Amino acid sequence: MENNEQEHITEVNTAPAPAPANSQTETPEDRKKANTLCVISLICMFAPGFLLTIFSVIMEGALSLDPTGIDPNSFNPLSVMMTIGTSISGLAEIAAWVLMIYVRVKYRKNTFGKVLMFLYIGLLILLIIGFILLVIMCVGIMKSCHGF
């Protein structure tokens, strides 16, 4: 009986240890889902601005064909459309950030999600640098005026 118990103990001790619960292995299905969400995030980030630029160029070209011009006191459909488009663009950029964060949390090992995160962080840094330069420029312009 003692020999049988020793064999059982040896079998238990030589069994492979289970993988830790927090280590995530990425299956092809998970990779496909994460990459799809990343592509949707990219579209949300860049497509609205691109479409707004094309729309404004087309509308400006169409309005320049009108020799009478637009009365500033009248209803201007271009400004209304640009306001709506800018609002949608801002919401789409927020959605892009949310999707990127979701991919980084749910699919940690996804390379596309990591690259997207660094791309968005780089864009945010450039935006902050641009804003700081704009403030410095405005202060310099105001100091060159005689009243300030």
C-alpha cells in the first residue's frame, strides 16, 4: 500500500503547472476582433477631418460661383453644415480614443492596439505643443501692439 501512495504522489508532483490566470494568449479570433476595432478607431480619428476638408473645399468652390455672394445677415448653410460636421468630428475622435483604450484593456497583447496607442499619444503631444506655440505667438503679437 505504501508503494502505491508513493506512485500517486510522484504523478501529482510531475504534472505540468497550469498557466497563470492573468496571462492572456491571443487567439486568431481575438486578433481579428482587436484589429477590426483598431481599424474602426482609425476611421473615427481621421475620416471626419478629411471629409470635412473635402466638403468645405467643394462648398467654397460652389459658393464662389455665385456672383452675388452671401449676405452675412442671412442664413448660411455652409456655416451650419460645418458646425454640425465639426461636432460629429469631435465626437468621432472621442470614440476613437475610447475604442483604442478598450482594445488595450481587453486585448493587451495586440500589436496594432499598441501602435495605435503610441500614434494617438504622439498626436496628443503634437497638439499640446501646437497649442503652447499658439499661445506664445498670441502673447508676442499682443506685446507688439502699443496698447499692451
